[in-house]
Amino acid sequence: MVVLILIFIFQLVVSCSCLAMNRSQQEHFLNNTWTHLGNVTRRELEKNLNCCGLLNNTNIKEFNEEYAFCDADCKHPHPSCETCGDKMLNHAGEALKILGGVGLFFSFTEILGVWLAFRYRNQKDPRANPSAFL
């Protein structure tokens, strides 16, 4: 029962933090991650996601330099690609909402488990001798 309560608290905190993370916090996290990536990893990411650069609003000079070295397929027919940051932020926002909702559902299901464990913890076995003490 104590383990279920600890799991409930941890899962509730994680799911609430997933639902509470706003777009600017996601941008900050993504910006820090992008700066730590190597150039080869960035190029592979741009090629796989079919996008160029991180975000348009960070620094126009940096974006233009990143855009010049981009190997994505969307750049070659016409030079207008969606930024990788926008694609990743849209996907991350949807994923965080789903994860937060599922986490809340299961955390409140665990509350039901805690209540049932507390309620029926001292029940006798119905197959046992009714006159026997636990």
C-alpha cells in the first residue's frame, strides 16, 4: 500500500509537469539541446525530418548560415523549408498532452487501488473455516 502511494505521488507529479510545460519552456529546452548537438547529428536530423535550421526567431544570421548548409529534400526544389524547431515543438506539444493525460488517468486508478487495498486488507479467506480467527 505504501508503494502504491509513492508511485501515485511520483506519477502525479510527472503527469502534471507534462501538462504544465508551455511553449516557451519547450523552446528553451530544445534550444539548449540543439546547441549541444554536433554538426553531423544536426545534418542527419534535418535530412530525416525534411527541415532546415532550428527556429526562425532565434537569430536570423545563424538561421541563414544553418540554412545554407542544409541538405534536406524540401530545400532543393524551392528554397522554403519548415524549421526543425517548429516540427519538433508541434510533435512535443501533442506528445506531452497525451502523456500527461494518460499519466493522470493511471495515477487516479492507483488511488482506487490504494483504497481497495486499505479497505480489504483485513478480510478473511471465504474458503477457510468461518470459526477460525484470521
